[in-house]
Amino acid sequence: MKPLTDLPLHMFETAPEGLAHEMDMLAAGADEGRMLALIWQSKTPWLVLPDRYTRSDPYPPAARASAERGWPVAPRKTGGGITPQGAGVLNLALVFTADPGQSRAIRETYARICDPMTAAFASMGLESKAMPVQDSFCDGDFNLAVSGRKLVGTAQRWRGTTCLIHALILTDVDLEQAVEAVAQFSKDLQHDTKFDTKVHCRLADLCNPQPNINTATVQALGQAVSAAGFDPYQPASAAL
């Protein structure tokens, strides 16, 4: 049996740094054929969105207005919708290469990250399931929800036969501020999507009192991800 390995939390000053390291990990996984894992957090608040959104005419003024409100904007290479980053948000990214003939069916692919997260949350006393959550930000069929409220959002990107799959976990973020930032930016982009703070939830509100919810969550995720066969990815120390 593979021994459990500590999976450290990497703190980056900005969300774009974390996203760049995810892409580096995807390249490393594609080159080496290894199963790799990274947990990270941005020290500062950001909004992150799929790269395709940046090609719309309303994007430049919308991004400037969001930055003026304290939420600078950065594109990402995975799909989904607009998401908040910063204190109170953890990111788990996994990379794996599909074996020849292995299915790339979306449900099986998302199971690679949803199953270990479900196990991690179960070890924290929570029952979660993959499901869409109407009026949540970046909604999708493979959110993880607790009692019908969104706790985790997921997205993925393939490079040949290698997949980067990403999860955003709400630990103790200020939900009202985060959802309002997403909603205002979405409005400025002239999207008609509606968002409701009440359909989201945070680990800090679901778990028994923890001295540090980040520490408890990282430990639980590290054990579950390691048991699933993933090794820690060490980001390059050089500044990006």
C-alpha cells in the first residue's frame, strides 16, 4: 500500500501565481506521466474566470471596475465560470495521465477528484455529493454539495492524454463579499446569471469548531489524495 504523504499548503501572493503553477504541474505530469497534487491559496482577493470571457467587448471595462472594487481579475485555462480567490478559499489541483484505452468520460474524470474529496470531508464528519446547485457561482454537475448547498466547484483541462482537474473549496471566506463580487462582475460582463449567497456553504460553518479550518482541511485532503495515488508537486521557487 502506498504510504500516506503530507501535502503542504502553498501560499501565493496572487491567484495568477497559483494558476501558473497549476499549468506547470500539468506540463510536468504530461512529460513524466506522474500523478501529481497541489494545494494552494492566494493571499489576496481575486476573481478568476475562463479565458474565453476575456475576448468579449465588455471585459476590459468590467475588469477595471472589479479591480477598483478590490477584486482584480485573472483568466484561467480550465472551464467553468467566475470564481473568487483569496483568504478562505483553498484550491486542490490534480494531474494524471489516462492509460491507453482508458475512458475520458466526464463522470469518470471528475470522480478522480470528487472521490478523494468526498472521503476527506467524510473524515471531517460531512456527507457531500456531486450535484448542480442552482444560483451558485460557477455552477456545474460536479460541484460537491452538503445538504444541497455548494461547498466545492470543479473544472478541468486536458493536454493530450494528461488531465489537470481543479477544485475550489470554500473554507471560511466571507461569502457575502465573494458572491457580491462575482455577481457585480458578471453583471458588468452583461451576463444574466443570478447568484444567491444562501446556496453556498463553508467548512467553518459545517465542522465542529476547529482552531484552524485550513489546517484540518489540508490534512484531510492530503491523506485522501495520497491514498488515491497522487504525489505532492513542488512548485519552482523562482518568482513567476
